[in-house]
Amino acid sequence: MATTKTQKTKKRRPRGTGTIYYDAKRKRYMGQTIIDLGNGKTKKKTVSGTTKTAVSDKLREIEHKSIKGEYIEKDSTKLYDLADKMIEEQYALNEIRVSSYDRKKATLKMLDDISNREIQEITEDDIKSFFANHLYYSQSCVNKMFQLLGACFKLAIRKKLIIDNPMADMKRPKSLQKHIPVRALTLNEQKKLLDVLKAKDVLYREIMMLSMFTGMRIGEICALAVEDIKFEDSSIFIHKTVTRGTNNSTEIGDETKTLRSTRTIYINEEIADFLKDCIGDKKSGLIFKSTNNKVITTNQVNSSYSGVMRKYGIIDSTIYGKVDLHSLRHTYATRCIESGMPAKVLQNILGHTDISITLNIYCSVFEKFRSEHIAVADEYMKENNLAIA
């Protein structure tokens, strides 16, 4: 009686793969395998080596990585090219403004020492070494470089140029430059500045005073139009700011710094009268213009402000902190906190995206205000014979 053997069907490899052969012309062993590129796409990969074992090991490693989705093709894309294309696309898709575009381009320039490297070759140690040699930059510059690099490596992963992000476990480096925070003017400094602005013919004095008494950013004030002032309900609609346009020109942007910065603030009668004087007989258009009838820039106001502060010795140099044009906005916020204004209300007036920004910036002022009120509460309880013991 004839016996039949059950034969197992062996899964065949695609034609031309799995076989290791010797190429006499190249004097090397060759081998091929199929790798999965995702989205239903595959690719035949050829490897070579001086021995069969070396080729076999290479094939096995490629197949293993392919199965785990960790295989990437060798790519010579440089970090600079990836970053530059990313910035250009962001601008073309209107994801960033001209000012952000220029800032990112300038940041990319600061990355010259590492950006000419192929992105697949850059390691965590390379990035740490780069920052270790560039900590002489300000913290703001270090932050911008760190953010741009991080965005590039995330994009490289999405494009399957790399598998792992070399910055995944990196902490933001700290600049060697000492950070001096911008502070508000003291009551005495504020009074001295007001006396000068009221008595002297200071260029852009109205803009400085509005910032000091409304908390608006200088760019927002320079972008104010007559139509933005609603005298009937004593309010200002803030929805634009001065920005840098193409060819480094100054123009009025059609939106504020952030979405939350678009807001309505309310003004008292004194500020309303002050604005009426600023507007004069204008029926529409910008309230403030430069002497040559152009949009006023923050730099122009800052130049005038710095000159006034120096000329009249307004700054008390014994008090820690940097005093600059932004101090006017800080001064308004500080006086509001000192008067008892809640943080949430101040957040809306200043146009901060999140209340944590308000609390972080004015943390010390809030703490001082809180301590003073606790002392008042303690005194009140003592006066009414309320005691814990």
C-alpha cells in the first residue's frame, strides 16, 4: 500500500530576495530583502558585505527594523534645509506673520555651527555640545534656538527622516547671561516722569502716558484709529498692532499679538478727555503718526522715552530691575494690583492669554499685596477682640 507524505507549504519569498550570492565584478556578497515603507508601499533593499554572514546579519537587521516600523532610508537632508523649508511653508500658509518669519530666519542663522550637519547624523551629545558653546547668548535667544531645533526634529520624525528625537529628554539650557527682569516704576519715579511729560514738549509723550494709564502695549497704541475709540460707552477696542512687513517696512497688522489680546478696555473720564485732545479734528484713521506722517514704531517711542529717563534722572538706580519702555505697562498693572484689582480682571485688561502669565509676571506684587491685606485683617480681628488664644 503506497504511503503519502504530507508536505508543508513553504511561504515563498518575493522573487530576487532572500538569496545571498557572490558578485564577482564587485568582489562582494550581495543580498536583497523587501522593506515595508508604510501606507501599503514596499521597497526592495540591496545590501553587500565581504562575507555571507555579514550580508545575512544586515538583512536580518533591516527586516527586524521594518517589522517594528523603525527602518528609515539613508537621507542626506541637512538640518538647515529642513528648517528653512519649514519656515518658508509656515509663512506661505499664513501660519506665522512677517515678524515671526524674520525672527525664525535670524534664529536659524544662529544655528550655523550645527545646521550644516545632516539631520540623521545629529545626536543628543552634538546638541548639548552646541548649546554649551552658545550660552553667551541671552536666555531669550537660547529659548528661540531650542524651540526651533525641537520643531525641526519633530518634523523630521513625521517625515520619517529619523526614528528617535535626540532632544526628547533634553532640558532647556540656561544662558550664562544674568537675567534682569523689567520692573515697574515706583510711585516716586512715576510722579517724576509725569511731571516731565506734562511740562516738557516730549516727542510721543501722549503714547507714553496712555500706556502708563491703560496698560496697552506700545504697538497697540500706535495702531489705534479714531474708529476704535467709543466715547459713548467710554471704551477702546484693541484689535490691531504695529508690525514689521515685507522689506522691513512698518505697517499696521490686522490682528493683535495673540487672540486674547483682541479686547475692549474701559476708560475713565480723564482718559476720554485726553484722547479727545489727541484726536483733535480727525474723523478717521490713525490717531498717532510720526512727524513725516508715517506709522510710529516702538523703536521710535523707545528712543524718546530712554532719552527722557536719562536726561531728567528719573530712574532710581538703587532699585533692582531693568526700566525700559515696557515698564510703563508694568507700572499700570502694578498700580492696579496695589489698589486691590483681582488678577482675573487685570488679565482681561492686559490681554494675557492665560491668567498664569499675569500671576507669574506680577507674582511679587501680588504677594506683597496679599501680605498687607493679611496684616489689615489681623488688626481688624484684634480690634474686635477676636483671638485664637
